[in-house]
Amino acid sequence: MDKPKLYMATADDILSGRATDIYFLRTRKILEKAGLKDLLVRAEIHAYSMPKGYQWGVYAGLEEVLSLLEGIDVKVFSIPEGTLFRRKDPLMVIEGRLYDFITYETAILGILRYSTSVATKAARIRLAAGEKTVLFFGLRAAHPALQPAADRAAYIGGVDGVSGALSEEYLGLKPRGTMPHALIIAVGDQRKAWRLYAELYAGEAPVIALVDTFLDEREEALMAAKELGEILHGVRLDTPGSRRGRMRDIVEEVRWALDIHGYKHVKIYVSGGIDEEQIHQLKDVVDGFGVGTSIAWPPNIDISMDIVEVNRDGEWIPLSKRGKLPGARGLYECNGTRTAALLSNPPSGCKPITRVYMESGRLVSSLPGIEEIRSYVISQLKALPPSEPG
């Protein structure tokens, strides 16, 4: 090897269909050899299994899939991005020549699985945290090529902010964050590091001091409060597991010390290995959380694509492999209840949730912005019954 390189597919690799599994390329050649290039099919995308304990997922990645299929002669039915779905619900139907879109299946499922899994975990974290602030700090847990997609899915799922520097360019989101231990170690003195940060960024972002680098959290929190006074918005505890003990006790001690010394305005944020369980244990004594790996590497939502109808002599024939329901389906709302039904035979008096987003490779439905999708997700989370927390 002469020179190291980054191992990632380019946008052209993905858009051209080269980023795929080899058996799809081979299938395409076989379809041509068998005289089946013009075979029309309807392929349904759905999740027939969910992670243990999951009762719903948050559908994400639709915009990227539409970008991938733009210019290909297909019709795309889909539920709106951000819709909460349950096991076996139809998410998307792609209609067209199998020859034209089969090589894109790998990329389509990769996009939908990753974004949906991240958005779903973020939504579960959002529910657990209630009204407390949640920031997504998980980019270091994923390949850098995924950073904009990870930040987008996490924000759609309900976090209040993301840390990626690219998120402003790609998503229109101003990145949020505090400071790393590396800054304090490089400066060599906590007080000086906090002061330098405040001098540079006090007018741009809330000043939150990291207070567990060299000394006890309570001691450093008071040092920061005395050093910065009213400028200090909050302190962040990123205590490693080897020093953590019972995190709630540490937080309560810091809160008590700040309060009795007149620093009740200083908020407390906790990060480092945070998941739903830790949030439930701490949310009544902290003001916010930095959540990373548990969102960036969530349990996988097992989304798959299957042919469910084949067009023979101008007639659509329901046909699928065993274990899957034949017939292309859509999702409908009937008297407050969601139900799946054949696209060709929708239930009367019901409102369609599934709609057409693409005709002949052209977008025919407007796409909402990221803030609108996030608001849609949060409104659905608030409407969940208490018996369905996750």
C-alpha cells in the first residue's frame, strides 16, 4: 500500500447504484438475459421485527431515499417522515421496473434502517428526559461520513441540539456543545481554561464549564462559579465510570454546594454513558443531558424490502415470499385508529397517511423541513398513552 485512504462510498457510488450487494448486480443481469427487464413490481418496505421492548419506531430517512431515486422511472408511496409506526406497518412502496431499482435496495435499506434506528432511540431518550434539555454528542461513535445523517436523525427524534460542526451547513442547525477535557489539560489550569472559553464564546453560546478534570466535582463546580459568576450558565459532569460511584449522590452534592454558596442560577448537565435508565435516575436533579453512544449506536430497527405484487399482462397480482403479506399496502387513520390496507382497496371513510411522493422519478409532494418533522414527532410522542412509553 502506497498511501492510506478513507474507506467510504462517494455520493456518485451511491447515486449510480454501485454501492450495493453483488447479488443485486447479478440479478439485474439475469433479468436482462431472461427477457424480464420490463417486469413491473411493487416492493413494500416494512419492519417485521422490532428491538426487545420497543412498541414503536420513528420513520426517518425518507428525504434521502427520494434523493436516491430521483430520475429513476418509479412511483413512490410513503408515510410522512417522522411518523410513529408499529411492527408490520407498511412504510413505503416502490412501483416500477425491478430492473431499474433493484441495485438501490441495499442503499435504501441502509438509509432507512440507520436513520430510523437513531431517530427512534432519540425519541425514547426525549420521552425519558421529559422537559429537560438533551444534546446529541455521539458523532465520535460513528464513521465521520455519517455525521450529517446522524445529527439529522437524532434531531428529528427530538433532541434539543446536536454537536456536529457540519450540521449548520447541511441541516441549518447551529451546533451546540461545551468544552472537552483536552482544552483544560492543554491549558493546564481549570480556571484559566474556563475564563478563556468565556472570553471567546460568552456572547455566542451559554458558558458551561466542565468540572471534573483534576479535582472533585463539587470543588471544581464551586471554583467555576466563583471564577465566572453570573457569566456561568452551568457546569457539566462527565465523570468516568471508574470514579463515578452513585452519580445521583455526586449531582446532589454539587447542587447543594452551589445553592448554599449563592449560585442557584448555575445549571447542572450530565454526560458520559447516558441512556434511558440513567436519565430516569437523574432527571429530577439535573437540568440536561449530553447523550452520545446510546443514540449513535442504537438497537437496530430491522427494516426490509419485499416484492408484494407483480404485474402480469397489465394486471397486478398479489405475490410475496412466505412470511410476508402479499399485496401493496398503505397506512390509514380510521376513527383515531391506524390500520393497514391494500392501496388498491382503501378502507372507506378513512384518512390516508400513506401518499404518493414520487411519480416517474419526479417529486410530486412537498417535503417538510427538519423543524417541522421534529415537531411532528414530538406531538405524536405527547399523544402516546401511558401504557406505550417505548
